[in-house]
Amino acid sequence: MTSDTEPLVKIRGLRFFRGERAIFDGVDIDITRGSITAIMGPSGTGKTTLLKLISGQLRPQGGTIEVNGQNIHQLSRRALYRLRIRMGMLFQSGALLTDVSVFDNVAYPLQEHAHLPPSMIRKLVMLKLEAVGLRGARDLMPSALSGGMARRVALARAIALDPMMIMYDEPFTGQDPISLGVLVQLIRALNDASRLTSIIVSHDVQETTEIADYIYVISDGRVIDHGPPDAMMHSDAPWTGQFMRGLANGPVPFHYPAPGLEQDLLGA
């Protein structure tokens, strides 16, 4: 049994390598229950890899990841699958099934795992689509959807089984301003109304800080900084300030390491 005051996800001493490159090297992160926690950092810092580690798709070389009090990498395959049913996932691409309708996309996890009569599944699908404002689009095919609509259908599918947690992989990428506003509002409203725990990985500072309760900034295999959004936006730490405020000058250099320009020009 776990206490409601315990983090839903507890990461300690996480180490994960690809070849000789350290993606994570001693990372500690707590995901508080009922909150929206953002994992931020530049592209290529392992944010999506972290979601795969939390869901047990990848195995670390060191450290532990506990989800709801269970060490994710010590579970049997059956126990891991049971736990995954309680995790929703919004993929960066949406990952809708292209050959079936909006309705069938949202119904799919219910049909696979819920063992409910078709009439009950239909009602649940209607409720989930209503929650994202797309009940009227239930008969459309994914090819007929805009990018923002497809992301909202994917969100309806992610909440179909009423999970305890949703992981969002770059939810704001490639969205127009209206779609961005809708997604930001939806993520906050769904988290609060359903008492979810949400993990957002993103490098979109404005949208993420608008709804996050707590932010971790990662780079070079470690947690650079963490804290509430306002504290992060006004951080005096050079690296954090450069990233959060989008500054050209700072610890992250403009030039990739290279010999002196004169040396290259003169061939010396």
C-alpha cells in the first residue's frame, strides 16, 4: 500500500546509456500525485527516453523507478502490463489507427481491456469525445482531421480507461495558436477534473509553464534545476535562465567546438 503523500513516480539514481553516451547519469525525480509535472530541456536530452523508462519499455543500467510503489523494472511481464493499463500516453505524433474511425480509435483500449458490453463502450466513448470537444467528429477518419483535432482524439483515447497517470510526449509540437490554447486548457482541466497525475515532456516554455505545477530541467544526463514555474522563469542560475528565457548568450554556446577560424582558413 502507498500513501497519498508519496510521489506517484519516484526516480532515484537513474543511469541509462546508449553506447558510451550517458543519457541519464544519476537522475532523481519525484512526480507528485494529482499534479502536472514538466520535464524540460533541449532536443536530444532524453525526455522521450525518460517516458519509455517510466513505462518499462526500456531498462536502465542503474537506479530505480517506482510507479505507485512498484519497482517498474522488477515486475513480471503480466504485472507490468496490468500497471500499463493504468498509464495513459499521448504520443507526439498522435499515433491514431489510420484505417478506423475516430470512434473506433477511442473504443479500441476499452474493447481490448475493459470487457464491457458494446452499449456501455459506446457511452464511454461518447463521454471521452465530449470531454475533448469532438463528439460530433466520431464518424470521421483520421485523414479528415486537422493536426489539433488528431491530438485531441489521441487524448480522448489516452483517458478512455480512466488512468491514474497520463504521459504527454511533446504535446504542443506543430500546433497552431488556437490548437495550442485548446490543448493547454484541456490538459489542465482533465488533470483537475479527473484527479490525474500528468507528466509533460516538452521544450515549449510558454505553454508548459502556463499549466505545470512543477518543472525539472534536464541536460547532459542530469537534472540541471527544478522548482515551480515562476521560480524557474526567474532563476539566477545561468543555464536555467538561458533555457527558460530563450537567451542567445549563456552557458550553451552558439558555436559548435572547432579550431580557430584563422587555422581553418589558412589550412594551418
